[in-house]
Amino acid sequence: MATLSQANSARAEHADDLGKIGAHAIGVEKGESFGRQGWVVVVYVEPGTVHDLPAALTTEHEGKAVDVPVVVKDSEPFEAQ
């Protein structure tokens, strides 16, 4: 179970790598909305595309590795008007 701080750290540390493999947006949300405890990193990808995204992102907290769950959601990329 990840804390908000841990999930935000994991998102920040891995954002560039997630973008390179297809994420167009990355957020942090309470896990209960996704059937998980604590906080999760939510990775938004374009519908109908296949991506090799990890099930969790690892970050360090107080000298120990913490795995923060990843939830993948289909979503159209934002287009400027």
C-alpha cells in the first residue's frame, strides 16, 4: 500500500520512461476507485493501442524500495482547441 507521497515520487521519477512507451498523461489517485488500497499511479493511454506498461513503479522511501501499483486507463489524448 503506497502513500500519496510515495505515489507522487514514483510518478515523477518514472514519467519520462512512461511517456516513451505510450503514456500521454500520468496521475496519482486513491486506489479504492480501482479496487486497491492506498494510492496508485494512473497511466492514460490512447484507446486501441498496445503498450508494455509495468504493473508497479518502484521508488525509495526512507531507504527502502516501495512498489506503487500502476493502473492503465484508456483515454483520448488532449487536443488544444
